[in-house]
Amino acid sequence: MANSNSSPLYERLEHKNTMHKVMEFIILFLLLSLLVYRLLSFSNHGFAWLVAFLCELWFTLYWVITISSKWSFVEYKTYPDRLLQRVAEHELPPVDMFVTTADSELEPPIITLNTVLSLLAVDYPTDKLACYVSDDGCSPLTFYSLVEASKFAELWVPFCKKYNVQVRAPFRYFNNDAIPSSKNSGEFKQEWKTMKDEYMKLNRKIEDAVGKSIPFDLSEDFSLFSNIERNNHPTIIKVVLDKEEGHSNGLPRLVYISREKRPKHPHHSKAGAMNVLTRVSGLMTNAPLMLNVDCDMFANNPSVVLHAMCILLGSNENQNEIAFAQFPQIFYDGLKDDPFGNQMAVIWKYLGHGIQGIQGVFYAGTGCFHRRQVIYGLSPNNGKLGNQELLKTFGNSKELTNSAADALRGETKCPSMLLKSIEAAAYQVASCEYEYGTNWGRKVGWMYGSTTEDILTGLSIHNRGWKSIICTPDQPAFLGCTPTGGPASMTQQKRWATGLLEVLLSKNCPIFGTVFAHLQFRQCLAYLWIFTWGLRSLPETCYAALPAYSIITNTHIFPKTVSTSTFNIGGQGRRLGPPNRKVRQLL
Ligand SMILES: O=c1ccn([C@@H]2O[C@H](COP(=O)(O)OP(=O)(O)O[C@H]3O[C@H](CO)[C@@H](O)[C@H](O)[C@H]3O)[C@@H](O)[C@H]2O)c(=O)[nH]1
Ligand SMILES: [Mn+2]
């Protein structure tokens, strides 16, 4: 048996997919033949023929980019057991976990708190974990839910660990009324029932609080939320669970942050929130690794951090080139056969693993572990920043520049959260004026300039020459919700399409990344594939409209042979146009 100390923490499996490739080339050949045929018979046809040619030219180019992006299919298999045998618990690196929420009506706090609970309960040393929740809605309800969740966590986390519960978001775990049959000891049954009752109580408390204007005692903490407007309020930072206070009972730290917002200052949506989380966590825990999830995406696999560590600690020579480990976005309760394509199965399964053989998967905004150094603008084999440069880059907080310098040097000093100076500095870096004159959103942190800040941030990382890895454990790492069709789906897709086009038509266009930076050519093609995703609708709509146009204008866009069999009724069998007089009589 192989010694697990020398066995790699992950394996890179290359798939040849020969049959797929043959099929893809046959399709390419057919597309090219069609283009040649169109060109050769151009002189005999008019406008419809030209439009058909242009659409097919686009489809062919798109197909070439698709083949290139899917070509080098690579899969990574991770071995958390080996990691635990090789690295002592106290040597594992700390991880800061970020959860973003923005609207307590659209994103119900019960969902957010389930995500937080699932993260607090992951299998990883709790003193190495800190969870930061950003609330862009500045909602007392969200804060209240977190406080209540932190009390429930004191029961829930030990229960999950004791019985090795696999799904640690209680709303999913208790989805089914039946007690899991595999563990039916009397003690387990008893504790399961207690836990379910406690969760139901928590649920009811949150439900009772929803819709009440002032649902809480105006105790000191909640009074901060009185008389504030969502888009016009000072920063609120509250440490909900902390080691030093002695009531955390072996739980990770938990911090609530609602950054300052003022109508005259741009807030940069999620990217702005992520940058505030990065800075505040930099002051409080400064973990070298950062996980971020949307509030509606819970950890579905308790070993998720260990899986990510296998990739990021790695054992291969090039592990230092890996900037982030991305887990696929998978959604629960989807429609059967996914008729609207919400699960994005093609993107994740084929494209995601395909570009893995180039520079690596795109950053998808959620379910991703980043190295703090990379987010701080480091390039592989980068030089060091001077003090002046640090100030210009990270802003005027001395505490933050010091902690950023530590992070860039690869040192992790974990300051105590309760220090008053740190609290003051945290308020400073969360203020809406802090970023002026700094590189936040331009060279460091989450990038500004697109509503799809995720893909833009990932691109800026790949531009610097970093690689990334898609990690797909058998039990999906994260599960989220997604609109299942209808207007909500369309609004979301319109936002994505707009955001992607914003990047394509800006100075961040990946073509510049290939010419002037370190983005590999085929990785650039893969980015073009995704950035032109919204544009695809134009040729597709035109092409779909062409048969109707041909019928109306009595032209045709397909070879004559098709019409012979279809329209022989009139005896002419010449073209695919409106039925002639004889046919009309017959009809
Ligand atoms: O001003 C804002 C707006 C949004 N969010 C949060 O950002 C996340 C994503 O926003 P959402 O409106 O849910 O967008 P989706 O289209 O569902 O999200 C996908 O697309 C986004 C943009 O590409 C990515 O950031 C997400 O990670 C990805 O899941 C959610 O947690 C929000 O709470 C904020 O924190 N502040
Ligand atoms: Mn969402």
C-alpha cells in the first residue's frame, strides 16, 4: 500500500475524449462545407443568403472557440484523508469565509443563516476559521438572525461533528421528516429530535420577526439600526461570536458587517462589499486563504475546506502558481431535465474541465477559495512593494498596510479582534471614502467596472499568469438556489450578458490580456466564448427568423434538394417559397 505521506494530495486526470473530439470535428467539417457551398453559390442569391452566410460564419467561429475551450479536458481528484495524515491540525492555514447578502426580502435571512451555519460546522479546526457576513441591506432582521443562529450553532455544530452529519445546513437536513435510518441509536434519535425542535424554534423566531418594523428590543446592538436608510447609513460592525469572549464554545468567529453607504458615493455592489470584507478581515484575522459564497449557497460537503486545501497546499511543483480553487455552482430543487438550462451543466462539465487544461476555470463569484496574496495583487514570482507603494495601493490605514505587508510576505499574525485600535481601524477601512486614491477595485481586491465582477476579477488574476483549479468532489461542495425560469431567470441572464459585454468592450478585454499580459491564447479564446455569450442571441434570432423571411419574400436559404421532396404537390418542386396557385387551390 502506498505511504499516504508521500502520496499526492490531488491527482490530475487527463481525459482524451476521443469520440467527442471526432464528433466535434465532423460538425466543424459540415459547418465549413456549408460555408464553402454558400460562397460558391453566392452570385445566384440575394439578401437572405448573405444573412444565412454571416450567421453560419459566426456559428463556425464560435464552434472553433468551443472546440478549443473543451479540448484539454482535465479533472482533479482530491484526497482530504491524505492531507489529515500529512499535516497536523495546528499546521493547517487559517481561512476567512465571506458571505454576502444584500436584501433581506429577496434573500430571506433564514437562508443566509443556514449558509452561515453550514460554514460554521465544516470539518476544519474551528480556531482557524472566521466567518464574515456582509449585509448590504443593513437589515436588523439579518443581524438578529445571525445572533439567533450563533446561539443555535452552539448545539448544532457539536451535533454535526458528533454524528458526522453530511448536510450541515439545517433546512436541508430536516427537509425530510424521517429520522435518518442509518444511525438509529436511541441517543441519536433523542438528540435528533431535540435538534429539530430547536431548529423549528429558531425558524419561528425569525418568521415572527419578519415584517415587524421594530421587531427587536432596542438594546444597544439593535439601536444602531434604528432610523437608518438602506442606502444612507454609517458602518456597523458587530462581532457575534469571538474566542476571547469565552462564549463561543468551540465555534469559529462570526462577524457581522454592514459597510457605510452614502447616496453620493458609488458602492460597487458585490465587488465593493467583498473589498470591505477583505479589508476588515485583513485587520481582524488576516487568513492567507479566503472562501466566498453567496448567501444562498450553503456548504453541502463538510470536507469542503479540506478538499480546497489539497489543491492549495498541494504537493506538486507548480502549486504556488495556483491562485484559486473553484467549486462548481450546483443548484438544488431544479426543474426536471433543467429545461431552461439554469444548472449551466454544459459550462461546468465541459467548458469548466476543458479550460482546466489551459490556465484554469473562471472564477464564478461563489464557492471559491482565493489566496489573499493574489487578491492583494501579487503576481507569480512578484517583487516586493515598498512602503509608499503599499499606502497608495491599500489606503491610509496603517494597520491595514501592515497586515497587507504581512499577508504579501506570507506571514500570518492573527491579531486579537477585541483590540480597540483594530475596531477603530475596521470602521475606517469600511467607510465609503476609504478607497479614493487607492488601488482597490482597480489593481487589488474584487474588480470594479462590470456587474459580473466575478469573471472580471478572475480574468485579472489569469492576466497576471496565475492558474486556477476546478475541484469537483463526489458529494457536491456547495448547493445554491437559482431562478427556475420565467422573468426572474431572464433578468438574471440579462444582467450577466450585460456584465460580460461590459468587460468585452472595455480595456479589460481579454485580447489585451494576451497581447500585453500573461493570458494564454487559448484561455483568451475561452474568455471570448463567455464574454460573447449575450451576443450569440443576435445571429441565433436572425437565423431562426430566416425561414419565415424567405417564405414571405419568396426566396430561399436552403439547397433546392430539400424543396423537391417537400413541395412537389404543385408539380414544380423548385423552391421553398409560398405555395403556388395550384397548391392554393388544392388547399
Ligand atoms: O450590492 C450588492 C449586490 C449583491 N450582493 C450579493 O452578491 C451575491 C450575488 O448577487 P445575486 O444578485 O444573487 O446575483 P446572481 O446572478 O445570483 O449571482 C451570480 O452572479 C454574480 C455576478 O456575476 C456573482 O457575483 C455571484 O457570485 C453569482 O452567483 C449575493 O449574495 C448578493 O447578496 C451584495 O452583497 N451587494
Ligand atoms: Mn443569487
